[in-house]
Amino acid sequence: MPRWLRLSLIILSSATLLLVAVALIAVHVLLQPERITAMLQKQARDAGLELSLASPATPALFPRPALELEGITLSAQNANMPILLAARGTLALPWRTLVHGDTVISQMRIDSPRVDLDALQSWLDDLPSGPASAPSSIPSIDAGIHITRGSLVRGNQMLLGDVELDAGRLAANHPFPLTITAKDAQGIPTQLRLSVTPSIKGGTLLLDNIGLTLTHSTALTLRLIGSARWHGAADASAQLVGKLDHADTEQYNVSVALTPADQSNPLMLAVKLDGPENHADLQIPPLALAAWWSQLDHDDGPRLAVPPGNGHAEIANIDTGGVSIEGLTIQAGTNVPASSSSAPPPAQPASAKPAPSKTAPARKSP
């Protein structure tokens, strides 16, 4: 190799290494991973959570600016059990972050997160309670969220595995898409697709253009469309209609209506199902149902009681697992027929007039 060519290659390689080193230093200085990590930890503390990383965040430049997070742990303050454990995460940043220095996250990717339902419930129970009111504005979340290989557990019990989640941008008057897929403990897949346009008007949260599709295995698909309103506390309403497709039967008409509470009636959820050989018309108070459900997991053991609700259901056949039920009829609340003890006694037949008694003939003495 000519000497001039060898020198040119050495100079070119040295210049390339120098440019790469300068670029890495510039990316580290401009992205300021310590500042963004501190911002995320502060936001977690404001929500009563603690965010920690196994190692400091590292910057990346290609294919776009990003911060790589390793060993993510999210737990409630002063709690021993973490709510979330994740192997790694990526915070994608727009290119303007390198120029303007503003902290804007365009996408969040989390790999292999593990969410513990018990720890999450404990954190929710410790949140301060108060009269709920509709938000004054829609929180703007520019970052899309992408989760892969997630799992939902309760202690050591697997509830959902292979969880995949994709969520888009959240902003007022902008469609918000959400897709979740998962497999249950038996490996049966389930997918939820949701699209909704949120907005605030006159102190009321409006959820318009709701489109919901729920698929379980290949046998069951539920599609609903409609809208919902929330003015605060139990002042909520919703109207959803759609179809339920079952592979073994025909199509069912489904309607879901939420009626706000008033001075004499609680918040009420009405569910109707109408199809071949299966009919249901149920009215369920969701707040009372949640309180009833919480008693099943009481510290002193489950407290069994009749679940709140009213209505009836007629189901021709249920086949789940190793259990098969045919001709099931359910009646609850005012639809339950009166028991025999509370029914009025049957009418007594009119007493017949007694027949005149015959006098025995006198016995002649010998």
C-alpha cells in the first residue's frame, strides 16, 4: 500500500473517531439525561411514587435522539412491594430537543414490564379521597406509549402475559387510539381496541366518537359505539350500542346505558342482550357492586352476600372449562318471584252444612 494512501486512511479514521466522540459528548450535553431523569422522578414523587433505575440513563442519537433506561422500578412511597418492574425503557425525543433544549418526549417504549395488581391496589387505596370532579382541561400527553412482553400478576399468580400496548397522542378534540393485546393464564388471547375523542365543555368531560372492539380468542367479538359524559362524582351518563358475535351462535344486539345518580336513585348501569336463545336485561349499581366486590377480598376473609342488582337473564347454554350448564335462568332484585313463605295462604273451601244426625233406634228390653 502506498505511503500516502496509508497516511490518508489513518487521518480519515482518526477524524471519524474524533467526530463520533464529539457527537457523543454533544448528545450527552444537549440531551442532559440527568435532568430528564430527575424530571421523571419528580413527577413520580408528586403522584406518591418512587422511580429508580439500575444504572444512569444513557443517551442515543440514531435513528433519533433517545434516552435508554435500564432496570426500571416503580413503587409506592415507603412500600416494600414494587408496582412495576421493567427490564428496559426508551424515551424517544424530537430532533428539536438538540437545538432548543426543551424537554419533550415523543414516544415511550417499555420492554418486559411486570405490574403487580396487589401493589397497585394498595397504592390506590392510600390516595387521598375526596369529592371527585371533572377536570378543568384534558391533560396533554404528546408521547405515544409502546409496551412489549408485559405481564400482570397478583403476588406469584400470573393473570395476563404477553401484554402488548400501543397508545397514541392524548389531547383535547383529538382522537385518542389505544390497543391492548394479552393472553390469560390458559394462553387464550384477548385484544381490546379503543378510540375516543375527549374534550371539556361547561365543566363537563365529554367522550365522543367512542369505538370499542373486544375480541376473546376467535370465538367472541364485541363491538360498541357511542358517547359518554361526566360532570363529577356520580353525575355520569353513557350510551353505547353494538353487536356481539359468537362463533357457535348468531349475532346479538347489545346496549349499555349509564344513568346519573339523583336524590332518590344511585348511579345505575343498564345492560341489555338480545339474541337467539339468550336474553338479558340487568340494572347494576356500579358503586355498590365495587363495594360488594371489595368485601370478597377482606382481610378477615371473604364476606359473602348477594350482589346488588336487578333484572333477569335467560341463557340457553354455558360451556366454560370443564363446566357445562343448560337452560340457566337468573332473576335478581324485584324480578325474583315471592317465596312460598311470603305468599298469602290458599283460600279455604266453604264449609259444607253438617248433615242431620240420625237417632239410633231404641233397643227393646227382653
